[in-house]
Amino acid sequence: MSTLFELIKDPYDRKARAVPGLLSVLPLLIPLLVIYGPEHPTITAVVGLLGGCGAIFALANVARGRGKHLEGTLVKEWGGMPTTIVLRHRDTFLDRISKNRYHEAISTKLGIDMPTAEEEEKDPSNADEIYIGATRQIRELTRKNNPLLLSENISYGFHRNMLGMKPIGVLFCLIGIGFGLMISNVLKISPPYVFPTNIADPGLAGGLTLLVSALMLFAWIFYFNRAAVRRIGFAYAERLLECLPSLPTVELKDK
């Protein structure tokens, strides 16, 4: 698995896209590798071949696609991207002193005239366009050599894509629990169908499958939600604006 991960060099692609895709199918990968891997090296070879041929990239793109689709819905619910919202005069996420300081820094460093509270109230759409343009320029200037900001960006992308993959992840967890009960001989397809006492000794494959599936199901249901994505999105916005003092001042050309 570590060898397959090395195929994805970019840390954002690996952690924010590939990992959500793999975690979604993990409940089925566990029994496949534990049960059949040692006895059937061909299966291990096939898994490696699929990874080398682009299976992980495909999973990463599915996770990204579902995450971006979900983001459109979240942005409508929030009323904009967190990086836009925090710059609005009418928003209270940032204190007034910090907000004014960031507005002044954007005007000084980037040469962008930020709207006043009155101008924003009069034309909020135009104000948002200015905020979006400003934050896009800040991202371009901070894209390199900022590990803390990159970490926050990866965290946001990871949680967004995990939430996008939630229906698939929950489905595979339920399948994994069912399969784990079957290979543990708790459930059988012939009567008597249920042997509850076998749960005390499910075996390595059955125990791992049940444990991983149950833990992942708990995480999908109780941790990966809209509130978590919003919280991390605003944390990223705050870290982005904190980079303003270290940015070089843009030299404006005389017209």
C-alpha cells in the first residue's frame, strides 16, 4: 500500500483525494487481503497492478468529484466560501480590529481597493467579487513555502471529500459488517442462520473486518458532517489571511 501511495507525489492529491477514496473501500479491502492475500499471491499482485494502472487515481478523482459537487451545495448553505465570508463587514467570525487590519493589508500589499461597510451594504455582489479576487491572489502568492497553510488546505479538502464519499463509505461499511459476520460464522446462509456465540471468537479476518467496518461507520455517521467541513473551512480562511503580513507589496504600474 505504501508503494502504491508513492505513485501519487503531490501531498494534497495523496492525502485529500486518494485517502478518502481508499478509506471508503477499506472495509472490503481488509478481508480481501487478510483472507486471500497470503494464500493467493495472485490477488495481491492484481491489487498492485490495479493500483499501478490507475485504480487509486480513479478513486481519488471520484472522491474529488463528489467533494466538489458537495461543496457547491455547502457554499449555498453558508452564503459563500469561508474565505469570502470572513472578509465581509457584516460577518462576525473575525473581530472588527482583525478584519480592518486584513482589509488594510490587502489594500497595501495587493493594491486592491476594499469596499467600505456602506459600499458592501449597497452592492454586496460586487463586494464579494472583490473579496474573491483578493483571496485568490493571496492563495497564488502563498502557494509555495507555507507548510501550515498547506496542512489546513489538505485538512479542508480531506474532510470535504470524505463527506462527499459518505454515502459510498456507509454502504461499504454495512457490507463489510455483514461480510465480517459471515466469515466469523456468526451468520450463515443455511439454517440455523445465526450463531451469536461465535462473535466471541471471530478470528483474525472476521475480527479485523468487523472492527474496521464498525469504527469507519461510526466516523462516517458522527464525525464527517457539514459542521466539521465548515469549521475547518473557516480555520483555513483564518490561516490564509494571517499570511498577509509576510507577503511582498505588489508594485503598481502607472497607467
